Amino acid sequence: MNETAVEETTIVLKFPSQCSLSTLIFAQSGLLSEFNASLSSSCKKIFFNCEEIQFIRPFCANLLSAMMLSHLKRGTAVFIKIPHDQSVLNYLKDLGFFDEFVINQEKVTCTPRSTSVALKKLESVDGTYLGNITEWLSYNANIPSQVAQDLVSINLLEAINNVFDHSQSEIGCYVSAQAYHRENRLILSILDLGIGLFSSLKTVHPEIKTDTEAISRAVLEGVSSKRTVEKKVRGVGLTNISGFLKGRGEMEIISYQGYWKQQRDGAIVIRDLSCSLRGTCVNLSIDKQSVLEIVDLDEGIWGE
């Protein structure tokens, strides 16, 4: 990929200055619709304009990476205009974005940050990467490494397995995480551009009719697109995360035109979206202080 001038025939996807889930999903930026249209077009070149980004969350770093790779796999010539904001550019460098995508054949120095888990494309469960998430959680939540390991192995592993079991994503999934200490929370995002929860579940669960229904059902224990798999319990990953985060954080799931959010108090918010996010994204926001508190609870990590 190269940084170059825009030609008239090039499709341009422009990212907003505040690059977060809310600006892309709810603020009618048009980016998702334009990306979906670009995948159906016969364009030979696509230009990702990131010049104006002044702030970027893990979800958007994952999304940018997934969008670019999707077009590269289609043989499209992909170009990018990097952010003017030096702090954003440095963040993307240190997040490992430029390990995935080389700009102008330049060697980009990545300086991993203790507050981040490097952006990573997973095509299978990666034990080393899960170990990185464990170290990040332990350090930033100030909890013992064994507690962090239990949280990751019980909650997160099955959620990532879901991608490879159900999504049929041609790019696997992208994962990244960031600690926001001023906000007292840790955010981890998993995103694929697969067939989505509705298409995954509807064959086994024909009663499901919409994307929002599919998400609501996917967080129930035992609901899976797999009928039986070697007598393993299926459909527990999102259920475990949902149960753990009650009183300890928030969980968002977006799949095509469905949006589902579990708030800190356990209340559920469901919305039908006017735009469509291909595949499925799971965003976890963990209250840092609440994770620290569970270490001293008599009922243990999984008590209510």
C-alpha cells in the first residue's frame, strides 16, 4: 500500500475525527454504508482517509484494519492517508497497526504500551496472545496474574472460539484492548466481518427473525449454531461474560443491523440500526475498581 493522491475513480472512505463506536454506529457518519457498498462494487482502488482522526477507540482500530484487509483480499489496491494528529499516529504505531499494514515500505518502530494489547488478526486461538491479554488485565486492574488468567480463560476464550465456530469470516477476527485509567475502565474489542449472528443461528433456531433477536438469543446459555460438537457445552462464552459484567462493567454486541447493550446494572438496551455493521463486534468495558474488589470477595470470582 502507498500514500498517494486521490484519483477521480477511487472510492474514498473518510473516518471522522472522533473515531468511536457511537460516532460510526449512531451518528450517521455514512462510513459503514459506504464500506458495504464498496464491497459490492467493481472498484479497483480504495482510499482510506484517516487524516482527521484525533481520537480512536479499539473498536475503530479493529474496524479500519478489517476494512482494509477485506479489500486487499479482493485484489483491490488499498491506499491510506495517515492521521495528522501525531498522538493518534503514535498510538496506531504502538498498537501494532503498521505491523499489519506497511505504508510506503517504511519500517515503523512499535513501542508496546503497558496500557494496550496490540491489535492482532487471529485466524485461530492464539495462546501467546491470550497471555498478553492476561498480563494487560493483571497490570492495569492491579490483580494477581492467576485471577486475570481465570477471567480470560473462562470468559474470553469461548467468545473468541465463537468467531471460528460460527462467523465464517474470511479474515478471522481482529482484537485489541486499551486501559483508560482516567475513565476507570478497561476496554477490549473483538470484531469479525463474517455472516453475523442472525445468519449463523437461523438454521438451528428458525424462530429468530431479526438481528436484534439473534443477539438477544446468543447471550443465553446453550444457544449456539452448533447442534452438537463432541458433547461439548456450546453457547456459554457470551453468557459467562454477560454474567461476570453485571455490576462490573458493560457489554455491547453489534451484528449487522442489531445493537444490544448490557449496562453496568444489568439493564438491557436493544436498538435496530439504520446502518449495517458486517459480521459481529463484541465490546467489553470493565470497571477497573470492581475487578480489583472481586479478589477479596468470599464468594469468589463468579459469585453474584
